[in-house]
Amino acid sequence: MLIRELSRKTGASIRSIRYYEAKGLLAAGRLPNGYREYDDDAISRVKTIQFYLSLGLTADNIAGIIACPTLQQSDRPLCKEAYQLYKIKLHEIDEQVNLLHFIRVRLQQRIEAFEQSMESQDSGH
């Protein structure tokens, strides 16, 4: 399939697909006219790349994961590099969750202080 069709089937932009190819995440053959030609496996490969990008991994991270051997009958990587990346990413997410929780508590405190201030102003009149 041509790059436009791969883009349509995956939702990835043509520019993104070219970037994936430049980073070695995706391979394409060439037609005699120079157009890129992708096999049907490219669809699942692009969706896998999109999934890992949605987790916040970089193209270089993804290249390491994609290079891992996979468990039989699945697409799950089985190597220390992927395991370490998953642990690092989980730690980063935990830190973000903790920060968001802290911010939420502070905002809630400010809202409550404002509401108490408003109540005391209303009862004073």
C-alpha cells in the first residue's frame, strides 16, 4: 500500500510515517516510480508505534523495544531494555500523579478558604 493509504488506515500523518521510517521504526519498499510501498504488517507496526508514543516514550525508546524479541503468539516485548523503560515510565507517571495530587489538595484548600471568607462576609452583613 502507498503511504497515503497507510496514513488513512492508521490515522498517522504522512509526515509522521516518514519520521518513523527515518528513525528505523518502519520499513518501506520502493516502487519503480520511487513511491514508498508498505506491506500489510505496517498497519500494526504504526499502531504499535502510536501506542508507545502515547505512553510518552521517544522514538529511540521505541526502537529499542521494537528490537526486543517477542513472546510467542503476542506482540509483547521480552527483554531487559523494554522492562527497564516500562519501570522508568511508571516511576515518572507516579511522580506526576503525586504532583497532581499535591496541586489538587492545595487548590481545594484555597477554594475552601475563599468559600469560608465569603460566608463570613455574607453573615456579617
